[in-house]
Amino acid sequence: MSMDKPPPPLMALIGGPQGAGLETSAQVLTVAYATLGYRVLASREYHSNIIGRHSYILLGVDPARVPRGHRYPVDVASFMDAESVFTHYKDVDRGSIVFYDSDVDNVSLERIVSMETETKRRLRRELEELGVEPTVVGVTKYMKSMGVEVVGFSYRGLLSSLRREYGIGYAEARRYISMVVAASVAKLTGLSLEELEEGLRYRFRSRPALVERNMAVARRVYSHLGNVAQIALPEPQEPPDHYMVMTGNEAVAIGKAVAGVGLQAYYPITPAQDESFYMEAHEDQTGIVVFQAEDELAAIAVATGAALTGARAATATSGPGFDLMIEGVGWACINEAPVAVTLYQRGGPSTGLPTRGSQEDLLDAAFAGHGECPRIVVASWSHEEALTDAVEAQNLAEEYQIPVIHLLDKFLANSVATLPPPMTTSFQIRRGSIEPRPGSDYRRFALPGPVSPRAFIGDAVMWYTGDEHDEYGHITEEPETRIAMVKKRFAKLDEAARNIPEEGVRLHLYPEDADPSGLDMLIHSWGTAARVTAEAVDMLRRRGLRAALVRVHYFSPYPSRLLSSIAAEAHQAGARLVNVEHNYTAQAAKIAAMKSGVVFDTHVLKYTGRPIYIDELVEALMAIHEKGLKEVHLGHGA
Amino acid sequence: MEHDPRRYRTPLWVDWCPGCGNYGILQAVTETLAELGLPPEKTAIVSGIGCSGKTPHYVYANGVHTLHGRAIPYATGIKLARPELTVIVEGGDGDLLGIGAGHFVALGRRNIDLTVILHNNQVYGLTKGQASPTLPYGVKTKSLPKPNIQDMINPLALAIASGYTFVARSYALDIKHLKSVLKEAIRHRGAAFIDVLQPCVTYNNVYTVHFYRKALYRIEDEEPDWDPIVRSPDEETEKKAAALARAQEWGRRIPLGIFYVNKTRSPFEHRIAARNPLYAEHPPANRLSREPQQQPPYTIEEVMSIFKDRLVKVKTRNARRSGIPSSRDRSPEES
Ligand SMILES: Cc1ncc(C[n+]2csc(CCOP(=O)(O)OP(=O)(O)O)c2C)c(N)n1
Ligand code: SF4
Ligand SMILES: [Mg+2]
């Protein structure tokens, strides 16, 4: 498709059934590349299932920076099973290398029981049209005919020799398949055995015997691939001394620790649960109390209760859980309680696509709840920002005494990136106004506000109620007090808007020095979709199209003024105003229209639960530019 | 002065119906706080929604009037974050056993050191008298158009089955008895539950003061050597069974008293401390100082050490490495 290949320089895909150790393969590879100084983004696609359904991981490797997204076709693909071969045969192209289990050569598409019926039907039709026999060998022949290098390896042969050598059963021997996959990718991308071993030592820290056995497997794969040409990777540029290799969930967990969070209450839900799990695993060193509540109604209540005593408190969830929390968000709002909710978006409505990503919950985060409830809404676009925003969410919650919704998505939550360790010296803890010596006449909601000096339960006497209340926190329905209190709560957002700059904080222009009046295309996006868009913008610019991205970082307080001035300039200069999002209804564009009067009337939307890929986005944007399309719906990705 | 019950009342006008049983509960609570000498700033009364939910506003101590059904989780957050506090939950029967029943059960599992007072009036007072989960089948109170077709929950049996380690019943208008039970409940280390029978003069014309005067009796009066306390784990089954049997009695005769106490189960706060060595000294409320501006609790080295499971040391193939984190890893558009 392309005149130039989109970054990252190396894209690898590994596929196999859920529960077969694919994550181990990815971790070993990620750490091996990171040890050499490479930046990696590894993203996992999986079903709502524990064992048996098809899953795959995309690894992008870049010598210069963390990849901002993934692209197809991939350069290397390594498959655990036959289903992976069928599922991904079109994800490779001329020059790609495929590694697979030659023992499944004769498996036909019909025999793959774990494959969804619709997928099978579609593949059957596709193969028929291509005149390809619906077996693994048929598909591999087709790939070869397309210029793909295909290398088979007998997994069964390896397994039986492992069983003999180590006296282990079939099930245990099968676990080494994850190493076959990792080693094949490592070898085909030029890692030495010693370099691969770094990844294994990280994975199996305290179990040298496992490292040794896996290395034996790796040596077999390496010698099998001895003569296959390798994909050359440019040398890494100026790597730091250390990387922290973390998922978005872990970045938020670490951010919360750095922010001094004292209590996290949660109820398990994909893709939020790993954050709390990771925090719990480090509870003994951080001291953070991680509390597994009986439901999300309780989780937000426990966190809010803790916040009233002076603890920094948080909860993390995804759509279904957030719905249950909404009444509690309203309570925190009317009680000016600082509580931060980390909301990871997945596909909805209802349980929807439980393990797939989306940006479908923006309007929910910004507006959900009865009554009028001011809140701060921040949406991160990268792992690094997920961490810094987790710290900032706590600061803003306490400074303005307001609930903060920190919006992320499954794409960030479950992908792994290589980050430099967080420079804690650059972070500040800002607790806002605290009453040093609350007296016996302490008024928690002292007017005029918008921020009354806060005292904590345990240091003074105060009252809280979900009813409208007076300065002490006692119930009132008196009209003048009502007016004062409603205004007080909303004035928080005005004050936040005065203090938090639009330029470079609430709104980001990319490239930073782009001149809005010299653009062919101004693209509006947010979160992970914006990150892929930034990459697409670079590609478009290389092709001579003057494109720029405006990324909304804060949806409340909204960067109305700056967005409308940038958009007006671009519009006047004749630029097309395009919007890119992971949903069907273009939610961020709706907020833009509502809050800044800017109408982005051309949309690129994806709601399959799979990430937007750089190549498909560039193609869509080019088509919009060349053919004037008004709406493109993306669909790539198994 | 500290021990003057008037000191524990706010000057607000109490807006319950004249003759409501809640007045008795309020009096018992304030007198108990006074007699135990609990400092108001170290005490929190947490309520749900309903007539009963207004109680905290009338007590001079921290008052947290929460959402319908959610008093227990808010109280949980307060107690876990600041374990030195005395935290009392007040909820209606609709609140604690209807909309909040999940939390009621969960508290038993955890045995957090909270005292839960059920204002049991068998009706949804504040929404004008619908049947609550404690109203028996077939009963028709004043504002019900037709007799109740749902069965009642037995609050004592539910509390015992859920794991509460102190379970008692008292009567809103027997202030002396209520106070003595309440004192025991507050002193108890673990989840304590008191089912307080509370006449609702406006909507409940079945379980009236007159009815209770005839029906109520004290367990000790009938069984002088009644001993509800589990002192070693092997007594638990037997004492539970006796308590559950006694709790079945409802109708013409209704027992009051302490049904069940288990001192062998560790409170939740100890369970947290056992796996989180920093908890006892630095509970969540004390992790940061009260300074408005401060440094994060960890240095970069500490972050790298705490989360060393995610740390990878870079060893490039050749030695041309600068050592300092490159600006590439902190892209300008993100800083
Ligand atoms: C989520 C929600 N649903 C319904 C209500 C309306 N509501 C207010 S009080 C109440 C019932 C209260 O009954 P109970 O808990 O027994 O308290 P009582 O008034 O009898 O003390 C209800 C249903 C509410 N406030 N919130
Ligand atoms: S309605 Fe019943 S419970 Fe509510 S205040 Fe009146 S008497 Fe008391
Ligand atoms: Mg009631």
C-alpha cells in the first residue's frame, strides 16, 4: 500500500491459544530488546476467555522512541498453532518471515474448533476466492507465493525430545512452546542467544533451572534457523541506563504510589483489575491499602470515606463498574470530596467487548450522573502520561476538592512499553488548602469558596451529606444557600481553568510548531487514538500533506478558547477538519462542538475493539484528502 | 463537660415525627458517647438515607450522611484509613437490609471494627411507609394498600450467618438497655450489630409501643445462665446454634439482649497489618503530611527499588551510551 513503510522499524506478531504462554514469550522478547536499549510497545489482543481462544501480541521495536502504534504488514510472525496461521496469513507481505509448526500442515480450517463461526466462514470464503486450499499447508504455500519467507519447525519433535530428556509429561513440555516462539522472533531479528537469555533471566529470576531448559529449547530453534536471513535492526540511539518495562495498568499503579495514595478500593473488572493486583503485590513496600470491595458501589464509597480522613484515595474500573459508581461520584461532588476514579474504556454497551479497547465512555465520564456535578476529566495518551496523570489526578482532586475521572483504555492498560524510571523529583504533591488548626466552629463548606480550607475527620468535627447543605454540612433547602453552594461547586472549574494552561497542558498541538494557518488538514483526536494519529501526521507530512494534530488532554475544564482559535485559523486557510476516535458516535467531536463551537465534520472511526493501526489510518486520511470522503470506518485486525 | 450528653447534641431542631422511636435511639447514642468519653473529633456517625439517616446531623461528632444503602462502605473507608476512630453506622431496615444488603453481609465477612445500629421500624419511613425487608409476610401496616407478600429477613440470623462477631437486639424506648448493649458493641473489637426495634408512630400501626410492651422480654430473664460469648474456636458452632435458635423467636414473644459474641476472630485491621507492615504506623490517612506542598514519598531510587520487578538494566552491544536518560524517552509533546 505504501510509498514508505510506517514506523516502527520492526513489527513482530506472535499468536497462539490463550493460556499457552504467549505473554511469557512477549515479556522475554520485550526485556531482551530493552536490555539492548531498544524501545518497545507490545500490545495484546485476547478474548474474554482463560484457556483456548486465539490471542496474539504485536511487538513494535524502535531504536529511537517508544512506538506510537502498530502497523501491518508485520515483518516477523511466529505462530504456536494452526489457528494463528489461518487468522494472520494476510498480516504478512513480501519480505516478511513466518515461523510455524510444520506438524499442523495438514490441519484444515474446518478442524479448528476454537475459531468463531463467523471468522471461519469469512476465511473459507476468502481462501476460496484466492483459490487456496483451506489447510495450513495451502495457506503457507499462498504466503510463499506472495514473497513471504515461511519456515516450518516440528514442535512435536522438540516436545518428545524434551519429554525424554527431562522426564516430563506432555502438558509440561508444551509450556516450552512459548520459548520456541520467543526464540524464533529473537533469532530472525538478529538477537544472539546471550541477548535472548537476558529476557529469560528476567522472566524466571529465581529459577535458573528453567532458564537453562528454555535456553536449550532456544538453541534448537536457533540452529534450525541458522541459514535464514535476518531482519536487521538499526542500533538503538542514546538509551537510558535503565528502562521500566510496564503496562498502562502498572504505570498508573506506580503513579498512584508516587502520588502518596494511601488506599485503593476496587472490584475486579477487565481491563482495570491488573492495576490493583499490581498495587497489592507491592503493598508491603508501599504501605498502600488495597481493598477488594464487594462491588463498585462499595469501591467508590470506601475510597471516598478514606478521602474524608485525609488519605489520598482512588479506585479503578471500566464501564460497567463506572456505571455503578456514578451515584457515588455525585456524592463526592456535592461533598467536595477528593476522589480519583481511573476509568479504563472497553467496548460496550453492557459487557460489550470485555477484553477489547474503545473510547466509548467519554460522554459517560464527562456527564454521567443525575443533577449537575462538576468534575475534572483527564485523558492520557501514553504510558508515560498515564503515570504522570495518575499523580496529577490526585493533586487536582485535592486542590479543587472535586472528583477526578482519569480516562484510559484497554489499549494502554494491557500494552507494555519501555519507559525511563519516573523522575520523582519533577513531581510535586499539591494538597490544596488545608486548615491547620480547625476550631470548634469549623465549617467544612465555608463560603464563598470555591475551595474551603479542608479539615479531616479525626482532627475536627464536621458533617457531610448528599443533600444540599449549609456551610457546616447540615441539610438545607433554603434557596439562597442553594444558589451559593451550586455556584461554589461550579466555580472550581473556573478556577481550575484559570490555573491549568490550555496550551501544552489541556490541549496539545502536534507538531508543536505547526502553523494552523498553513494546513491542509487539522486532525482532532484524543487518548491512544491521538497517539497513532501523531504518527500518521508525520507520515502525511513526509508525503507533502500539511497535516497537524490537536489533541484534547483535559475534557474538563475544556480548552475551549485555544481549540476554537486553532480550528478557526485552520478553517480559514481552507484546511479540512478531521476527527479520529475509537467509537461510533464521534463523542469527542460532539464535546468540541458543544464547548468550543468547532465542528469537525469528517470522521475516521473504529469500534471493533482493535486498535487503530498506523497504516490503515494513513490510508483513510489520504482517501479523505484525495476523495473528500466524510466518514471512514476502520476495521483491520483479527 | 466532656461527659455531659448535651455536649453531644447539635443545636439543630430534630424533624422526626413526635413520638418517633428514633428519639430514643438518638438519646441512647449521645449518652453513650458521653459516658464512654469519646472525643467528638475522633468519632464518626455514618448513616444511609431515610428518617434514620438524619441521625448524624443531631449528634455533635463527625457526621457522614451517605447514599441509600452505602453507609457501611463509607464507614469502612473511614475506619480503614484512620483506625484510631470510633465509627458507628446508623441505617434503616430498607437501607441496611434492602438496597444495602450486600454490604451488610460483606462487613460480617471482614469483621471490621464498626458498630452497626439498625433502626428497625419494618417500613420505609421517609418514602411514606412501604413494606421494608423486616416486615413479616401477610402483615398490612397503615399505608400499605394490601398485605405484604414478601417474607421478612431475620436480621439477627443474617448477621450471625454473615460473620458479625457481636450480635444483639434492643428496643428504642428502653434507653437503659440500649445504652448498655451499645457500650458493649462499641468496646467490642470487630463487626458489631444491634437490631434496634424502633416504633414508627406514623406508618407502623402493627409494631406499636403497645405491642412491644407486651411482647418484649430479656433473654437472661428466661435463661439466667445465658452465655453468648465464644471464648475458644471449638465453642463457635454450639454458641452460634443457640443464638440462631433464640433469634427465630418473633411474634407474641420477642427476645432482647446479646445473642452472640465471638472474641476469637481477628478484626480486619489486624488482618491488614499482618500483610502490610507499614499499616499500623502509617495508615492511609497518615501517609502524607498536612503540608499543602510536598515532595513525593519516594525518590527515583526508591521507585526503582520498590518496583524492581519491572526494572531492566540496559547493556548495549557497544559502549557508546551516554548514561543520562535521553530526551527521546521524554518526548517534548509529553513533558
Ligand atoms: C437509590 C435510591 N433509591 C431510592 C431512594 C428513596 N428513598 C429514600 S428513603 C428510602 C427508604 C428508607 O427506608 P429505611 O431505610 O427503612 O429508613 P427509614 O426511613 O425507615 O428510617 C428510600 C427508598 C433513594 N434515596 N435512593
Ligand atoms: S415516619 Fe416513622 S420513622 Fe420516620 S420520623 Fe416519622 S415516625 Fe419516625
Ligand atoms: Mg425503616
